[in-house]
Amino acid sequence: MPSSSLHSPAGDMDGDPTLAFYQDVLETLTQADIPFLVGGAYALSYYTAVVRPTKDLDLFIRRHDAERIGETLRHAGYTMETPYPHWLAKVRANGDLVDLIFSSGNGIAEVDDAWLEHAPKAAVLGVPVLICPVEETIWSKAFIMERERYDGADIVHLLRACSDRIDWHRLLRRFSFHWRVLLSHLTLFGFVYPAHRNMIPSWLMVELLDRLRQEALAQPTGQPICAGTLLSREQYLVDVEEQGYRDARIHPLGNMSEGETAIWTEAISRKQ
């Protein structure tokens, strides 16, 4: 079972200005009664007891709460910017950073009311908070497959630690027509932990494999589409920029505009 009280993966709070900043942001938003969830390394530690250093604090918020959160934190003396309007804002203080996340870099994992409804409660840095639900944590991490970052190990650890508490039907609904991505991670789980394959419900594997079988027997139709851009913002640019494939991130296929993908692509050189 997860711990009900978390400290920073970076260590002891005493005399640490970064952790004091994180704590103050959590307390400020809590006192303002603005809903938010803690994710990132803190959520991973909560569910799996895997503790690792983190360079920032990830808070997940609903998009329509962003303006109010910005006003609240600016009143508290912090600066806030929104470099990527389709998914992320940043709060800064003396070189330290809190990410305010309302979607995902590919535009898929939008934070909605269900994130809050299914969130467990814990204490982070001594502040009572909500933790991102394990289902949404898996969903948002599942698409991170960059050359420099792949969250597959996080997902495998989450599956092992939480298999008995995951709402598998809700997780399947979250992936919707991106179910192949879910199947890929569930398949890898069985490879990583062959003695624990039964942690994944058999009905779910049968359902996904039946979908795969049906697709294998059917002829693909429609225009060439590259969904690789949902997994990596960089590694499939050649497909959509030079080889004539439609970008699965862009309306009406996805949730992003051409302008948003351009901003996200331009940031590759800065590794942001």
C-alpha cells in the first residue's frame, strides 16, 4: 500500500529553499481553495515507493483554473508564464520551478473533473493534497517515448504496485482508440515480470488482443497518418514534414492546432 505521507525525493526539507518554495505553493493553493493534484516523482513515490531526485514539482490542474491559479500565485510574489498554451504553465522563484500541467505535450491527457474525483489523499511536504490517480498517471506517462526519455519503467512499476486497485475499465476508456499504446505497455509488463503476468486481468488482455486480431484481418483505409508524433515530438517529424503523413496531433485527428505543434517543435532545441 502507498505511504500516506510524503517527503521530497530530494531529501530533508530543513534549510532547503527549493522545498520551502514547493511547500509554500502547495499551502497557497490549498488556502485559496483551488483544486490541484500532485504528480511527477511525488506520485510515483506514493504508489511505488520508488524515490528519485526531481528538478521541479509537477502540479496537475484543470485548464479553466489556470488563470485563477496564476493570479493567486502572483499575489503571493511568484511569477508565472505559459510557454506552451496547449498543456503547461510554469511558476518560478529564484531559479526553482513548479510546473502547472493541464494536459500533455501531445494534447491527449487533458485534466478533467474525473482526475479530482478519483484522486487519493496524502500529505506532501506536510501539506494535505490530492495525488494524481494511478490510472491517469499511467495514461499520461504511456505516450512519453522520446530518445532522451521513456516512462515505460515507471508504468511497469505502477502496474506491479497497484494492480489490485486499478480501475481497469476506466483505464481502458482513457486510452480509447489509442488502445494499442496500452497493449504495448501491458505486454512489456509480462516481459519484465513473467512471474506476475496474472496481475494484468486476463479479460483485458483478451479484449485487446481480439481488437488486434480484428485489425490484422481488416484492410487499412484512409489517408496515411503518422501517430508517432503522439509518442515523440521529434523522432517522427520527418514523416509529417517530408514524407506526406498527416500529423495525428492536429485537429481533427488530435487536440492540437498547427500553431501549438509549431511552438512545441521549436522548443526541441532548448530541450524544454
